[in-house]
Amino acid sequence: MREELEPFLGEWVLDPTRSAYSGGVPPEEGRYGLRVEGDELVAVIEGVRGTGEAVHVEYRLSLTGDTRLSDGPFDRVRLLVEPNALGTVVFDGDAEAARAWRILGAPDEMT
């Protein structure tokens, strides 16, 4: 999975005008950093929510299976890697609750 992740690693700057959001208010701005540490993908997100509130989030996802969640309404999250697409799926028990995709487009662009 590490080789499949290579195109997604690094720092990304959000362009809200080129991103699609199906729920909630899209962020005003953001930076998204992805790196691999051991058997985990580390994501660091900094930005400003659509409400004007600053946000800083860091999380780690297993590269070898589902990541168990201790807080919030969901049990676990799964990392999906496809050609030009990086996905996360959260589960509530056995049911898929939400899915998010990061899509590679033109060189050095992810929406």
C-alpha cells in the first residue's frame, strides 16, 4: 500500500471552489498534509471552517486494516487506495456511515 500512497503524500492546499461537498458548509481554506510513519498514514489538517472557526486535526490510519475509533459516533475507519483516489470510510457497527474521497487531477492537484 505504501507505493500506492506515494502520489498523495506531501502538503496540499485546499481550493474550495474546486471541491465538492455533499453535507455541511465547505471550509473557507485549508492545508492537508499526508505522510507515512511505520504502518500508519498520518494526516494533519489545518484551516478555517465555513463558519470562520479555525481547525487543527491530526489523525493516524492503519495501513494494514481498520483503525478503531475511541471517540465519536463511529466505531472504525478504513483507508481505501485506488489509482488517483484516496478514500476513507467510517462505520457504525457493520453499517457504512460516511465516505470521503480525495481525487488526484492535474499534476500536483487533489480535490
